[in-house]
Amino acid sequence: MSTYTYREVLNQVQQLTDDEKLQLLEDVIASMRLRRASEEPQKEQHLHNVMEFRGFAKELWKGVDVEKYIDEERNSWDG
């Protein structure tokens, strides 16, 4: 998996439509909330059903050839 610099990510974000930027922000915030919840003490942690995340960040996958992505990911494991 490649590592992106802040500038590379920012340049990609700037190419998105306003709707895509809003969706990205919503997805990032949701991800941060999930991480934060997992860091809370066990007694305060809220449990979630995995199905609550259905469709999460689906805009990020629009136009992506899933088979090609999986193949590239698997190939990256080999070194």
C-alpha cells in the first residue's frame, strides 16, 4: 500500500466535487468517532452492529475496479 503525503491527499481532495468533499468529511468524522469510541473506557464504550456501517465511504469506491484493486493489494504483500 502506498503512502501519500499531506499535499498529495490535499491535491486529490481539491479535485472532488463539493458533494464528494462533503461525503469525504462525513466519512472522516465517522471514522474518527469510531476510533475515539474504541479508545473510551470499556464501561462507556457503545457497541455497534457491523451492519450499521453498510455503505460507509461508498463514494470512495466509485469507479474502482474491485478485482484489479484486490489483485494489486495481494501483489503488494509479496514485497
